Amino acid sequence: MGQPVLAWSTDYTVSASVKPLSSREAYFAKAVRPETTHRIIMRYLSGFSHHHRIKIGARILNILAILNIDENNRTMQVDCLEVVT
């Protein structure tokens, strides 16, 4: 029908340390939706922003915060939210 189709593409492939921080179940529209937060430590990527998302296998993580550790452009801490559907 001529409408644009939104699709994700891979911008970066990197090694990272992934640590689960907490887990909870949220009630959304009268349905239980489990949520898990993660902290990812990875090398600094110029241009990496909240508009990206992280994929680990089949799991998708939405970015909550990006911190440039020690402000030296070497390592980033990325706090994420995994929403299990």
C-alpha cells in the first residue's frame, strides 16, 4: 500500500560483558509482563545512542542509559531493559 516498513539493521558487532541486575513482573493492560534489567560493559563506540538496541542471540535489550566510563572514550556502561514478550 506504499507505506514505509520499519526494520532494524546491524550497526555494530562487539564483545561485551553482560550482567543481569534485577527482575520483576509488571502489570501492563491487565497482563503480566516480566522485565529484566542488565548492565553491559563494552568498548566505546562513537555514535552509539539511545536510538540503538542490543541483540544477544534472540533476546532484545532496550537502552536506558549510556555512560562513558572515566570519560576517556575507551569503555562504555550501557544499562538496558529486556522486555520478555
